[in-house]
Amino acid sequence: MLQDVTLRVYETAREVADAAADLLLEVADNLSGMDLEGFVALSGGSTPKVMYENLSKRGPVAGKSLSRLHFFFGDERNVGNYDERSNVRLALEGFLHPLKIPLAHIHAPDGAAADLEGEAARLSRMLELHLPRTRTRIPQFDLVFLGVGNDGHTASLFPGTKALDATFPGYVANEVPQLDTRRLTLTYPVLNKAAHVAVLATGESKAPILAQIFGSTERETKYPIEQIDGPKVLWLLDREAASGIPPEKLRELSR
Ligand code: 6PG
């Protein structure tokens, strides 16, 4: 598949958050113009926090636009939604509740479910129920937000874990031995069918992994984030995170 990878580098993490919030609202407004519902998967970790605060500050106008969307999550940690480590809690508190997004549009994984496989199956059924399908019958998101870890993981697709090889288009419960935990995550078949993917990475801690991803091409082992190969992948980076990317690569991919 022809892939369109674009890098956009901003001076600060705040500007990255603003651009990501604009992108989400643009998707929502485009769908609204066609009187369509939209389907978005939110990422986890700490990076999205500034974006969520940005959305929340935009108030009821943003809330109206975003209320057309259904919000899923790329992954959830092995904690309850009330837990401060929860990706769901971060979004609920960050903008979903402040903007009064309808609860029926929030499809929150329960990372602490005793039967994690059963929870993955329930979430997968929600994808089947709500999302439009590609011609190969795979649930298709309009927009997926992702982050990237220092080991090149994304969502909860960690290096060396079974979910990397999952061919099932949905959620799976993934054993992550390096964190001694189990996590719910979307699999590549769904992630790679999304109409748009936006990867957010900010701060100097991301510079080494991004330098590897965009610097060396002869590496035989691909990082999990490099197996995200959907049609349109947009990287939203701040100057610090992008500081190790070769200038020629930045010129090639920035537009
Ligand atoms: C998680 C995320 C994970 C995250 C990256 C980046 O649960 O941690 O789903 O994939 O996006 O680890 O995390 P930061 O934004 O905290 O750097």
C-alpha cells in the first residue's frame, strides 16, 4: 500500500498539543458536514495530557463538534479506570467529561478486568457494532492517535510480545513480560486500516528513538511503531523530540 508519512515539527509540546486538537476537531467537523458519526482511538501515556487540556479549554463549541465522535482507546493498562495510571481516566478527566461527551460515545476498556480476554472480546464486539468496515470487513477508524515509547512500542504493542503477530482485527490481551503486566491493545490489522494515524512525540527523551526510526534504514529489526503502515501517518513532534532526526529526512518528510 502506498503510504503517506508526514512529519510536522513544532517549537514546543504545547504547539504539538494544539495541532493535535485542531486535527481532531477538523476530522469531527468534516464528518459533521457529511452528517456522519466518526470513530477515534485515543492514545495513552503522558503526552496526550496537554492535548486534552487544550481541547477542554475550547469549551462547548468543541464539545458540540466532538460529540459526533465515538471514542475508543488504543490500549489500556492493567488498572481500573479510576486509577491515576489509567489511559481512560486521563481522557475522561482531560476532556471527555469537561466537554460533556455523551457516555454512549465513550467505549472505555476495563484494564483491570479479571477476564482480560473476555474484555478484549467485548471491546472487539463494540468495534464490530459501531465502526464502518473496509472492503475486507475490518473495522475502520477515522483517526487513531498513538504515542511511541523509548523502546519503540506503540499502544501496548511492545517489542517481543505476542500481540505483534496478532492477525485478529480488534483488541487482544497482551502479556508484556518486560513490565510484568498484561495490557489490552488494538492490533495492527485495525490500526493499519485507520484512515489517519497521528503519532505524537514530545520532549528530549524521544529524540534517541526517533533518531533511530528516521535515521538508520539498514536496521533489520523494526520497532513496533515502524509496523504502523496505514495510508496516512502524521508525526507531530516538538523540536526536542525531532532533534536527532537527520536534516535531509526532515526536509523529505516535512510538508
Ligand atoms: C501507554 C501508552 C503508550 C504510550 C507510550 C508513550 O499506556 O503508556 O499507550 O503506548 O503512548 O508509552 O508514552 P508517553 O506519552 O508517556 O511518552
